[in-house]
Amino acid sequence: MTSDELARDPLWVARRLLGCELRSSSPEGEVAVRLVEVEAYRGTDDPASHCYRGRTERNSVMFGPAGHLYVYFVYGMHFCINVVCMTDSVPGAVLLRAGEVTTGSELARSRKPAARKDAQLASGPARLAGVLGITREHNGIDLTSPDSPVRLYNGTQVAEDDIRSGPRVGVAAAMDLPWRSWVDGSESVSAYRRGGRRRTRARA
DNA sequence: AGCAGGATGCGCT
DNA sequence: GCGCATCCTGCTT
């Protein structure tokens, strides 16, 4: 996976990332996952992108060089991770939604004790970030640098015929865009959930 | 097996 | 304040 490739359109990078391996080193040990589910987000013309309304402090990494890691915090307790791409024209990124743990499943299990099967350890974006031990401290790191604690490697390329696509999970805007891609048949692919406002009952 | 609801912090209107 | 690129538990079919 070259920097040239990472600097391309998020839609292309997303499919290219399937089958790649993400490896994280920490004092606790090493965990690696094979990516099986991703989503593309593309700046200015994508209402679901964090960059849709321009640059802020939170999304500033998405405006930086391709191949860096954009980490954000959601729902008060979870981190999600993206690979930055397409920096020449508009900001873009690929959300890493799910993977299969290939190295360090014991450490991964200790970080996600609720998982009932190994296939669920990294099934979902916050779970994926969780098993890799990624937090806001990792925001902005270069995934292509040998000095980085988290690095991206070429795995076994997934054949076109084994890639499926559909609308992004939990996104109400642009539901007609099939910008989520996943590896057909992987048990680790997360469940689809439609976007839209959840009903919140007023309490008495 | 499937869904509703709560937990929980922070960025943005 | 509101709502979020979510996860987990517990209760219903």
C-alpha cells in the first residue's frame, strides 16, 4: 500500500483496504486485524462526512496528509478510526468498521471481554479500535511510518467478486450511496442498521 | 434471534 | 442543549 494509493479517492481506497492488515504495538503486546468492512466518507459533497461543514479542530487530521489516522470519540465512551485519503482536492477518509483478529487474540479478548466469539472481537468500529488499544492519543499518527505504534500492511488482496457494498451504517444522509464495502462471507462484518433519529422518550 | 433503552462525553447549532 | 459514523444488557418473541 503506497502513499500514492492512499492519496486516491476514498471509494477506491476503501475497497483497496479490504484484506489489508492493521497492526498495533503497545506495552501490553501486539494485536493485528485483517480488515473486512470499511466505509468511505468524502468531504465537501458528502453530508455524512465530518468535514461537510468545513475544517474544525476535531476534523483537522482529515485535512492533512493521506495515510494518517483520524480518531474520533462518540457516544461518550467509544473511539472510531479512519484512514485519511484524497488530500489533494477535498478531505476524505475511510472508516474502519470491522476486522478479523489475526494476532494477539488473547490480548484482544482481555480488551473486549464481552465478545462471545472471536469473530465478534473487532466486529464494529469501536470494537475494532478497542481491541487495537487505540484512543485519542493516536489521532494523527502516520500509518505508513516504521516508527508508528499502529501500522498498515498489505494483506492478501480480496478478489473483486468477494467484495459486497451497500449504504453506510447508522447514516441517514445519502442512503442511496453504496459507500460501505465488506468481504463477503466474513463472520466479523457488523450488522446493518439504518440511519435516522432514534426516538427518545421524554421522562416523567 | 431481535430490539429497545441506557450509558456517557463532547462538538456543534 | 441536542444528537451522535456505538456497545452492551436484558427482556420479548
